[in-house]
Amino acid sequence: MYSLAALVDKILDIYSWVIIASAIASWLVAFGVINVRNQFVRMLVDVLYRLTEPVLRPIRRIMPGLGGVDISPVIVLLIIFFLRHLIAEYWR
């Protein structure tokens, strides 16, 4: 059972980094720091979008608009933080 808990914990850890990378990439695209006309950048942004959007979309629907500020990644990171600590509490 410990191996399964360790695997889930590692998957949640990797996914939290994917969410952080997606948020940073969206900021860089929005401020014009990176150009999405570059094929590699476009592919990277698309992969990050496809990995994170299924989790972020339901939270965006529930959350009220905050004037253009998207806090759904923060909420998902808090949920991941809670789940990782829950796993650590019960299976370690």
C-alpha cells in the first residue's frame, strides 16, 4: 500500500509542476515575452494547455470573475497540497 501512496504522491507532485509551468507560460504569452509563432513554443503551450485545462475548467466555471485574474491554478495547487498531506498522514 505504501508503494501506491508513493506513486500517487509523485504524480501529484509532477502535476503541480505542470500547473506552475502552464501558468508561467500563459503569463509569458500574454505579455509578449515568448512568441507563439515559434513551432516549439506553440507545441509546448498546447501540451501544457491540454494537460491542465480539464482540471482548471470546472474551477473556472465555479469561481466568480476577478477582473481578468485567474486564480484557478492556485486553487488546484491548494487541493494538491491538501491531498499530498492527506496521503502522508494516512499511509506513512
